[in-house]
Amino acid sequence: MLDIKTILVVAFAVYILMGLVSFFARYKNFRSGSNYWGTAMLILALGTFLIALRNMIPDYASIVIGNAVVMIGLSFFTLAICEYAERPLPYKPLGVILVLYIIFFHLFTGENYFKLRVVVYSFTSVLIHSITVYFLFKIEGRKWVNEIYFLILFFS
């Protein structure tokens, strides 16, 4: 059975490779949104790296900064999907959510708040994915194609 640190190191390596592949796709002009996608992967790599360094670096860097960076990476996936589907980019709602999330993690760093942080992390992840779905459903006179239907069904 793998321990958490091993899983995080493997995730770090996968995120780095996927980020580099996404940037390669961007330079080859395969699809719009790949710049956000690659950035999301590299940001997630940094976040998982910080979390994997728990007990080797200060808890504040591992818990607060690491989790904040992971959540920022998830937000970049939303931006990538919205750009790919030619939807408006939800900078403001994502910014507000991220600021509140970072403030919460800053205020509740102690070990006795672990379960509360897990709940807030999960809730924030669901909220960010809900924003993705909302902006995919938001119709502004654009033609719908099968790819957009798939994205909506997938994230619903």
C-alpha cells in the first residue's frame, strides 16, 4: 500500500509532465484553453510538492500555501474549460472564492481544525466545479456544439 507522500510525489511528476505537454499543445495551436490547462497543471504540481513537504517545511507553507496553490490550480482548470468552450471567463467569482478560502486556511491552521479544513476544501472544490458548470450553461448567442454538450454533462 502506498503512503500519502509517495502518492503526492507521483502526482507532482504527472502534473509536471501534463503541464509541459499542455504548453507544447499551445505552441502547436491545437486548441484554445491549453495555456490555462498547462498553467493549472504546473500550479497543481507546486501545490502538491508543498503539501508533500509537510513536516520538512513550516506547517504554514505546507498547509496554507500548499492548499491555496492547489485550489488556484483547480480554478485555472475552470478558466481553461471556459476558454475552450468559448464562454466568458469567471475571474471575479473565482477570485472571491479563492480570497475567502485563503483567509480561512490562514485563520485555521492548527491540527485541531483538520476536519474543518477538509470540509472547507471539499466545499470549495465543489463550488469551483459548480461555477464551471454554470458558465458552460450560460448561453450568450453562441452556437452549441457536441463538445460543449459533453463538457456540460461531464461536469454536471
